[in-house]
Amino acid sequence: MHLMLDLETLGIHNYAPIISYGAVLFDKSGIKDTLYKTLDVKQQIDGGYRQVDADTIKWWMSQGDAAKRVFRENSVETGVGLSELLPFTGSVPTKELMVWGNGPTFDIVLIETLMKHHNIKPPWIFRNVRDLRTYKDFVYDGRLTKNVGTAHNALDDAIYQAMIVIEGMNGARNEV
């Protein structure tokens, strides 16, 4: 089983506050389940373990209303929101869960460090971390331009990213 994660953040560094995450469980046959959570950014900043990046704030201000809706959603306490990944992936043994992020040093790194801060063990093991950006370069020659849903909505982005992997698993090349 595979888990695609996408984050929306207030920075591009490894200590950026996580605004929201989208999670998609999937296998070769398709999407099995989805989860979306908006986390308490103030708690992350006030706790001293996450810092906002001014350029990212400016970037968010330039985004469309649909993307900025995340700032008006009800957030949950960060540890509670992160811990909901555990029952979401609960039926999949840790050693069998492949977790994907769009890039080797961002989504997975940020969510793992935030989980560690809240004493939550990720439901995957380090050797099962996968990188979508590299996968796209090899499978699709980097020629993916379409998207689904709202750009910069963590769940919509995670669904689209899972669809890329599913199509690739089923033999599609440069078609998504």
C-alpha cells in the first residue's frame, strides 16, 4: 500500500510551519482513502519549533481565493492532527507502507520532524520513503502539466500526485 503526502506550509525550509496536509492511501488499482487536516500554525510558532518565512507569506498573498481558503478553515491542535495519520494507515503494516512526497527533502522531512516533536512515530519506516519528483522525471520525462482540483490545496495536490503514481504503475507514460 502507498501513502501520498502533500503539505502546505509557511516556508520552504525544514522548520516551516505546516498549515495543512493531505494524505491519500492508494495502490495500483486506485485511490482507497483520503485524509485532510488543517493544523494549528500559531501553536507551532509559539512553541518555538517552527518559523514563518516572509517570502512565503508574500507568495500566499498572491494566490487565488480558493488556495487561500486554508487560512479560514478550522484548525486542530497540531499533535492531534498529526496523530490522525495513525488510524488512517492503521490496517497497513508499517513495513509495507510506502510513503511518497513531492521531493526528497521537504514534505516527508517536515512532517516527520513535527511528528517527532509531538512524540508520534510515523507509520512508515525510513527505507520506504519515495520521491515523486524523481519518479516523474524517469517515468514521464518531466512532462506533466495538468492538475486536478485547487492548486496548493494539500488534499487536491496529494490526489493528483497519487494519480501520477497509479498511472505509472499501470504502464502510462507521458499521459497524465
